[in-house]
Amino acid sequence: MSATHFSRRAALATLAGGALMVPSITRAATVADWTPYFPNITRGGLHFSTDARQLTWWAPGGTISRVMTSAVPRSEDLTRRGSTEIVRKQRNPSWSPTPDMLAKNPDIRPTPGGAPDNPLGSYALYFDWTYYAVHGTNNPDSVGTAASSGCFRLAAEDIEFLYYTVQVGTPVVVS
């Protein structure tokens, strides 16, 4: 019996005549260099490049990496740069407006977790910076643009991958 690997994406591409869009995940032929961002990679790492609108994830040890397209803050005054870490993970996170958002629009209301109009999507990984996280989105077209109020938005399959792969305590660098 031959070892055949079934890929749902390959099967759908065949059925669609190869007309499926390229996924938001790009995989380099070589592992991305983590040394400009982290002194070591024993816990893995996440680097957000606001200029490239990309997130690079490294597995612990740095031997595997994955590059994902990300939405970034829509203005420089909303962008925080530096080092932090993942301090909490949440499935079906609830969303609440920040004080700045409420000052601009006092009628804005929180959105419960799991709601289809939740701007955080289905998963969120929170930084050690108040109001900052990497999360999914209810607006997939915003991924790859400067559209957020400070957080980083990912496509659904990318944030789900991170949710199940990244551990609390993973270092994060935003540049």
C-alpha cells in the first residue's frame, strides 16, 4: 500500500481548476534569521515588522519559522515598538473599546466573545502591553493593511496556528 498524503487544499485546488488564492502563509526555503531580534530562541519568538506588515514565528530552538501577513496599526501614534511577551491566550475573546476609542465615539459598545461581529475574531494572544494583542479579525480584507488601533490582525488560519503553537511567555519584538 503506498503512502498517499491527502491535502484538502490540494483537492480543492484540483476541483477548482487551480483557481484558489494563495494562502496568507509564506514559507521560506530556509529558516528566517532570528538573531537580529532575540538573544536566544529557547522559548520561540514572534517578530512583527510594521513596515513589511508581516509576523515571523519561530519554534523553540529556531529551527522552524513561518511568515504570516499581518494588519498593523493604521498610524504611527497607535504603533508601539519594542520587546514584550505573550502573557495570556484566549479563545473567543470578548472585545472592549479602549478609553481613546470611547472618547472619540461614546456610543461604541463591547462585543461578546464568539459574536460574528467581534473585531478580535476567534483567538487572541495578549502582550504585556495594555490594549495590545495579536488576534483574528471579523474583517479579513484588512489583513496586510494599516488598519488597526494598535493590535496586529491575522487571517483565521494563522491566528489559530499561533493559538495552538505559541506558549505564554514567548518573547515578542515589534519593529
